[in-house]
Amino acid sequence: MRAETALSPVRLKMEAGHGQPDPSPALEQLYRGFEQELLVPLWTEIGDLMPLHPKTKATPHLWRWERLKALTEQAGRLVPVGRGGERRAIALANPSLGGKPYATPTLWAAIQYLMPGEDSPEHRHTQHAFRFVVEGEGVWTVVNGDAIRMSRGDFLPQSGWNWHAHHNAATAPMAWIDGLDIPFSYYTESQFFEFGRDKLSPAEMGTSERSRSERLWGHPGLRPVSQPDALPATPLLAYRWVDTDRALAEQLALEQEGQAVTLSPGHAAVRYTNPTSGRDVLPTIRTEMHRLRAGARTRTWREVGSSVFQVFDGRGTVQVGERSWSVARGDMFVVPSWVPFSAQAEGDAALDLFRFGDAPIFEALHAHRVQVDPA
């Protein structure tokens, strides 16, 4: 019996306090019995299991783009791309998550780097993913045989269990960020993965300006009548920067004309949506682009669920909980669950922020909550 108790992962400690039973030899014996039978009483755990508000395991943290780029360039010279490693992707590891390659408890964010002429082999996985390009061009991502151009400012979603590969058709390397729900899939033990072909066909290695998905779905407000069903994820595989930029600029122009169309003075924002349903592009990931007019500041908000931001352009100051940073193009930072966040544009240019988060998960569970300061 003593050996079984010693091997038990349950460890209970008597502690005097409000709502706790008085320490006694009998209570000590009861707790050892609980340990032996792998039982945990609620009264010893309620403060952690049912806190008054979310207590995140993640920490606000900032990664500098120039440092990230330098390290990925070094990896490009040293690390091959091919079966085994699959991708030259370097994940952001939140300092409070035990060294796991997780930006937050539910979100993966990584820098992927492809040298000239390189191909990343085909595979598929149930985790939902996207690519966002902060600078550079020349890489095509190939999803189910559809080659999609990647250029600065483009957002390229790709839902789970679709075949995909990448190839660099340019004479220069290219880096971009990947976002996935890998930690969430890992926690829920729901992930599948499958290797695809080692080589794509010559037709799939094309470099057409517009992909098949854009030709069918990339027309604002227009939907092909032959595709009547709402899909769980977007069939449009590229959201182009020229359209995002125009939408943000028009919001700020309309605000100057006296229209109440922004989140707060000088703060425009758009959300990437699924054209078949109007909902988020991916079932587990919400993606947005925010623009702050020069000198403008957001309201302070907090929400259930975490987010990762990347500065697309401009300079500014961001406040995440007790941390404050000056940020510039490419810098990435984490906003954990229920931690206050605000941002301000600095200088004479706008501040553009790309954001992705896990809000759809919590909305599906009816557990999402947002708190925005009135001023």
C-alpha cells in the first residue's frame, strides 16, 4: 500500500485557512487515502480551478523582427528543407509555457523561410493554418494543386486537411509568418497528419497572377450560384493587400466625413471573413487588420482568448498588461487571455497591425467575453 501511495501523482497538503478543514491526524489519513485512490477534493483546488477571472498561463512578450530575420537567414544556410523536418519554420515560444513551441496556450506562430528554388514538400494536417506576408515576394503556396502567389500584405488562409506545399520561384529568399491552432489541437488530442508527394507537377509549379480560388471567389459581394452551401472554412485562398488597404483607408476617410464607422477615433479595423457564411475564415482562428491614424490611440480592451500581433507598417507603442514596448515593422507580440491591451501610433504615419486570435473557439463554447474601456 505504501508503494502505491508513493507512486501516486496526487499530492495533497493540509493547510489551515478560510474554507479549509482544521488540520488533524484524521485529516492527514484521509488525504493519504485520497492520494492512494487518485482522488482530489475540490476544496483544495477551487482557487485554481474556478478563479474570479481568467488566469492566463501565457506572458506578454515581444519578438523583434530584425532579430527573427537574422536567425531565419542563418537557418536558411544551415537547415535543409525536406522530409523529416518538412518545413524550415521557427516557432515563437512564450516564456511562461515551459519551452513548448507555443505563442499562447492555443496558438502557434512561426517564421517560415524558403531559399531561392527551394520546395517544401506536400503534406496535410487537421490543424487550421494561414500565412501572412510582412515583406518580400516570389513564393507560391500550392493548395490542392492551386498555386497561389504570396506578396507583401497578403493573407492566405488554408483550412485543415488540405494538401499544401510551397515553392520559391524567385532569385531571393523569402520569409513569412505561419499561424496555426497546433496547441489547441494537441491539447484536445484531435490531430492527424499525412505525408503527400515529394514533388509537384510542372503545372502546379506555375506562377499565375491569380489562383483558381481567386478567380472563383475573389469578387466582393458576388458568390457563384453553383456553390450554394456554407462551408466551415473559406474557399478563398488569398486576401490581397490592395483590397485590405483600400478598406482601411475608406473607413478613415468616412470617419473624417463624420460617419461613425471606426472602432474609436482614428482606429479602423477589418476582419477577414468566409465568403460562404460571413463568419471567420477558419473555424478556430480569427484574423484582422487594424490601422491607427498618425497619433491615434486605441481604447483599452481585454477579452477571453489570446492573440498574436505583427506590426505590418509604421511605428507605435503597445501596452500589454504591465508591459510597454515601442514597436516597428515586423515586430511580433502576444496578448494573453484577459490581459488589457492598447496601442498608439507614433510619428507622422499610420500604424498597421495584423492580428490573429482564438476567439471562434470561445464563441462556439459561448464563453467569449470582451471588455472595452469607454474612453
